[in-house]
Amino acid sequence: MHISTITSDFIISPSRPSKPLPMGALTLSPETKPKLSEKEEFANAFYTRVEEPWLQFTSNHTDDKDPTKKVTRPMTKELYIEHLNVDALLMSELQSCFYQKFRAELIELRPDLAGKNFSYTIGDDAELKIIDLDDKLGTNEIKYLSDAINEKTPLKDCAITHAKILMTLADHDTDTFKGTYKLDLLNFQNIIDLGKIALSKKDDPSEIWINQIKEKAEKHPTHLIDTKA
């Protein structure tokens, strides 16, 4: 993959929640309100579906009456999704660089692990998690790789940003996902293999994560389809 110079003005923050965000009011009575576990609260703080998030942004357009002037208008859903896909590609490309560097460093530091068949994803604790693809890594080997890869802050931040972008696309790119699939911090590690995306030789690896979501993500009991653009 080749590094793109394009980046969005509204790229999602990679920051990990230090504590759960307060939940909004629910319509259920206090007696029936479900109590969230700590993991669920943390996952909601990491990412929560927002209705029509594109309305938070604006975009510049040529004035219909005066082509020499620019006018600011609310961003459309289509443009928002387009920007998110560009951001997803950029995060893939950056991770490709950082992850290949990490694998190269292993050749010098731990040649016994460099040839092992492993990958990475984001765990439900918002840390990078090693995927043992052949189920042959020992506990100490997984711990070493986990500790080492989580020290790579640029890779980690890109992975977290990428994860939030993919969750947003799963929720709002209805042309691709039809509002059908559930992707959040609790199930991300079971669905998305970020290492496979990062090591892809394709200029646009979006097909990889699209297929991962469609093949592995559970479906919402009721489709959450955006009808407004």
C-alpha cells in the first residue's frame, strides 16, 4: 500500500476512555433499567452509536448564484461516509508501516518469534491484542508480543482510530451494511483482524474488513437503518 496524503478534518480521536462516560437517560423505569457491567460501560465510553453524526460537520460548496464564492452547508450523509472511508484507508496504510516495522524489529530482538504466525486486533480493554493464528504460541510468548506491540504508541493510536471508524461505518454505511451488523468494542476482537488488513498488498484493503464484518459480526435484532441523508 502507498501512503496517502489525504486526511479528514473530522478523523475520530484515538484516545482511550480513562473512565466510562455518563449514560444518557433511558425510557425504562428504575425498576427495569438494566445495569451495565464495567466492560459494557467501558465499551460505551469507547464508542456509542450517534444518530446522524454527519450533522455535526459542515462542508464548503460553490455558491449556485456566484461560482466565485463558497458557501458552507451541513455535511451530507454521503460525503460523511466518503470521508470515513478515506480515513479508514489512511489508518490501514499507517498501520501497515508501523506493523511491518514492528515485525522487522522482532527479527533482531526475538528471532524465535519473528516467523510465528500471529496477527493483532483491539481487545475489549482497548489494548492491542495478539491473535495466535495457528494456536501454537505459549503464554509467555503471547505476553511478550502483547507487551511489545502495546508499546508502539503510533500503531496503537492508529488501530484505535481505525476501530472507531469501522464501528461508525458498520452503523451508518447502509449501502454496504444495510444497518444489519453490530460492531463494538465488546465483539471487535472476534471480528476484525487488523494485522491481515495492515499486511495486505492491495492498494485498497477495504474489501478485507467489509468481508470480516459481513462474515463474522452478529446481526442487530432490529435493523438500524439511517433514512435521512
